[in-house]
Amino acid sequence: MDRVCEPEIMEGEEQARVYAQADFAEENQGFVDHFFELYPEVEQGTVLDLGCGPADIPIRLLRRRPALRVMGVDASKPMLRWAREAVREAGLADRIHLLCARFQECRPEQPADAVISNSLAHHVPNPLQFWYAVKTLARPRAPVLVMDLLRPDTEEDARNLVELHAADEPEQLRRDFYASLLSAFTEDEVAAHLAEMNLSRLLIDVPDDRHWMVSGRV
Ligand SMILES: C[S@@+](CC[C@H](N)C(=O)[O-])C[C@H]1O[C@@H](n2cnc3c(N)ncnc32)[C@H](O)[C@@H]1O
């Protein structure tokens, strides 16, 4: 099945609300646990989170390593409002800096000490822009962890995944999940993007029925 690109920025108020209030605890904690399994030495410095959404991952990251700082970048104003609220409630406003911008236009003063991103890549029309940002916004040899959805072979497979993993979720979230699956990349496509950007030292893995994960040092 060919890729059907979904809108880049999650700009809708309702779309952002439903996403921010959904329960991604298991997935997000799994992402954070995996980051520290791979890179236990990361205790200080700034982690850049591309497409940070409601900032659940940055908050979980800082619960594990309170001396870290996170710079979260997201171009959706409603999503960042949810993020600011969550960060304030967690008492982490002094350690999590949130920037409302497209990552393609993001020019931090310092390169990041690590780069993470969950579920952003499939929103980006040109995936090479995403990998270019990972490469150029990180300091040399910085640890990277990127996770995203895997495009199924057929629309029917995509519908089955929505039923399997989001049967009881609100209709908006189910619609977005389906659109995101159709907009996602296959494992081979991601491997080709990494090769094209001269990032072949990053490794791709498929941990379950709907995700790919890329890790390594840039
Ligand atoms: C599916 S959400 C994932 C949010 C978060 N990473 C998480 O795991 O919960 C994708 C986010 O990426 C943001 N986004 C999409 N394209 C972007 C871009 N070019 N620059 C910055 N943020 C972008 C969307 O607005 C949305 O908030």
C-alpha cells in the first residue's frame, strides 16, 4: 500500500485535546525505559524532543533523571498548551523548555546532548527533513532514539490494528490512528532514508506489530 500523507501539524483543538487526554502511559514509559537501557550514562545535559506533543515523554524522562533538561519542540499551539499545563502540574517548568515551532525552522543555540522523537516522523511530508534535523541538531556522537508507526501492507491490516489497539478509544483518536498508520513508513523506507542521509550507523528495529524504532549515535 502506498503512503497516504496526513496533515503535518496537529492543529485542531479537539484533536489535540483527545490526544493529550489519551492514555499512552505504557507506550511512553516503555520508550523512556528503553532510552535508559540503551544510554544509562545520560544523566545531564539537554535532550531535544522533536514533536513533543503533550510532553508526557519529557516528564517521564525527568522523573528518571532529574538533572536532565528537555527542550520540547512542537508546531501545534493547542498541543503545546496541553504540554505547558502538564509540565506546570509536574513542577518541571524550570527543566522542560517548550518551543512552538516547526522543527525544520528550529535553530537552538547549542547542539542537543541527545535527541528523541516519538510518533512525529509519519507527519512529515519529506522524511529526509526529519533525519536532517536529527543529524544537525545533535552534538557529534549524541544518543538518538526515534520511534514511529509502521505502515501496514493493506488498509484492512490498518483497520485491524485500530480494532486491536484502540477499540474503546474516542472516534477522533481512532480516525487519527488509522490516518497515521496510512501515513507511516515501512521498515525498508526508513532504512533507505537513513542510508540517504548517511546515517546508516543508526539501527532500525521492529519491536511490535505497529512500530519501528531507530537508535544509535549520530
Ligand atoms: C502524534 S503526536 C506525538 C506527540 C508526542 N511525541 C508523543 O509521543 O505523545 C505528533 C506531534 O508532532 C507535531 N508535529 C508535526 N509536524 C511537526 C513539525 N514539522 N514540527 C514540529 N512539530 C510537529 C504535531 O503537532 C503533534 O503534536
